[in-house]
Amino acid sequence: MRATYHLTLSAAIPRRLEADPDALARAVEELHEARMLWLARAEEYAAQRRAEKRAGRRAAANPRPWWLRSWWEGPNRAWYDAPFRHPPLRLPEYVRRQNAILDGADLPGCPACGDERPPVSNSSGHGWVELCRACARVLAPCPCGQRHRVVPDAPINWTGIWRRAHMSDDGTPNPHWPAV
């Protein structure tokens, strides 16, 4: 997940920060809460792995915990390519959801965001993948077994996102973006 983009939306960080200086504090608070949840879980995992290694089990369980997977390993590649499609949850809610899934909880809807609407089909060039309508997580991969890049409807310039071109001066999404 591209936290820069996500936090600018969830904390409503305006293009000009002086218009709402508290927006930065909201983003930091959200990030801190998610980090504390993640750190607690990572510490539990590290203690569990140390115990497993002492017991002679050197190989980690598969699949690895969500925070140890690289972006190319997981089904979340669309979040990197299409910023309009990312989990609409706050970061702490996303972390809680991923931890619950790691614990074996069978949560309804999309594993990432919980959206329960039917998936949308996206062409991979030779097959179809099914994506979550809300966040574009791959729910059903291409029949070939390969991971494919999800091409966004509009090409996005990540430099513009880092400059908050997708936000207006008052902290609301820019209705003219990405055509600006």
C-alpha cells in the first residue's frame, strides 16, 4: 500500500499544508497507531520463531506473515499501480484485519478491505483476473498462475502524488486530478 497517498486522503492533508497544519498530526497519529499494532504482532511472531528454531524447526511457515511479504509476492500489486484503488480502511483497521486473517479468522468480503460486492474482471492479456471493486486486490488470479500488472485506467505520476497534486488546497480530493 502506498502510505503517502493513503494518508493524504485519510488525514485530508491539503496541497498547501499551512491551510490545515493539524492534518499532518492526524496522519502521524494514524501511522503511529498502525505501527504500534504491527510492532506488537511482529514481536509475537519473532518470539514464536525463536521458540520454533530452538525446537529444531528452521524453516518459517508458509505463507509468511503479511508484513514479511514483498509487494511482488502478494496479491496487492494493484495498489502500487492504481492509486484510485486502495483499501478505504484507515491503516490501523487494515493492520487489525490482516492480523485477524493471520490468526485464521474467516472474515467476510475482500481480505484487504472487507468489501463484499462482486469482484470485477480485468484482462491480463490472455486471461482474466478478478479484482476487489474497492481496493483492486486480486481475488482470483490469472489461470496461467503468473502475476500480472494491473494497468490503471489513467496513468499516474507518483511524483505528483508525493507533491499532493491529487489534493486541493482545502484538503479535499482534487476533482481535476490526474488531468492536472
